[in-house]
Amino acid sequence: MTGTSPLAERLDRRRDAATRAIERAAVALFAERGFDRVSVDDVAVAAGISQRTFFRYFASKDDILLGYRRRLDVRLLAALADRPPAEGPVTALRNAFLATSTVPAENREDVLLRARATAAAPALHVRSRGERSAGTAAIAAVLAERMRADPDDRRARVIATAMSAVATAEWEAWVAGDGTGDPATQIAAALHLVEQGLGVLDRPDPAGEGS
């Protein structure tokens, strides 16, 4: 018999709810005081928990902000893997980015607070960018599989690196702006410009010269 038991599902929901409650309390403090001026003890007090309980959910206060982006990265890879096989690698990655960068209006304030708190903490911002940059290798691997190419295929690396960089730049521009509109709209417009140059990679390489 497979599947998750009802008890396990309830425990997962309870843990998720507790995690989100701690995150909300922490993000509110970060927005008010600045990330570097908030301690784990401050977060624990604001969330109504002990420091020991905090560390059951997070390894450090950094993970409160980095966790959101990491979850997006996981969703992006899943969305990319789920794109129809008929889509070329450029089209598939663009659609995966748009699916995962959409932020409903009711969630934008919270997302902006998290992103701006990260951007305002230099060391954390550098770490976040480094993790995202490292993640392009995972994207390239999925693309190479879609292209039925070698894992280190140059075309897959170029697509992953170029489109990820543009998507990240547009996301950061949205965060730094007035926060209106859906960031997916900005990302779509920017990726369209990239696609005009990379679209040829959606077509087979009859000469086999991609690597």
C-alpha cells in the first residue's frame, strides 16, 4: 500500500502552518528593523515560541528568507520537468519561469517584504544570488535530458544561464520598483527579447554541433 497516511498529512500541515507563522513574524521584524538588527531571540519572542522551538524549523534566521527562494527553485525544476515533450528547451523553460514567477495580488506585499529584506542585507543577498547561480546547473541538466543530449551539452548551459540571469534581473527590478503588477509580466517581456536570439535552439541540430 502506498501513499501518505492521514496522520502524516495532518502533521505536515501543522508543521507548514507553524513554519509560515514564524516566517510572518520574522519578516515583519526584518521590514521594521532590518535583517541584521534582528536576532533569533527576537524572532522567537515575536512568534511566541522558544529559541529551541525556532531551531526545530530553521537552521538559522537566514533560512527564513532564503527558504522562499529555495521553494521557488524546487517548483521551477518541477514545472520544467512537467512541460509537454513537444516544447523546445527555450519554450519549456520560459513557460516554467512564468508559471513559477506569478505572484497573486493578495500575496505581493508579503513577497515584496521578503525580497526587499534579502536585498537590504548584503551578505544574505550575495548568498542568495550564489545559490541561484549554482542552481542553473540543475536547470541545464533537465534541459539536456529534454534535448536528449549529453548532460554537459553547451546548448543546455547557454539556455539555462542566459534565461535564468534575465529572469533574476527582472525579478530584482520588480522588487526594487513600486511593487505593482505581476512580476511574471516583466519576466515574460524580457524573456521574449532573449528568445528572439535563442529561439533557433528550439530546432533540432542536424549537424550535431551543439556541444
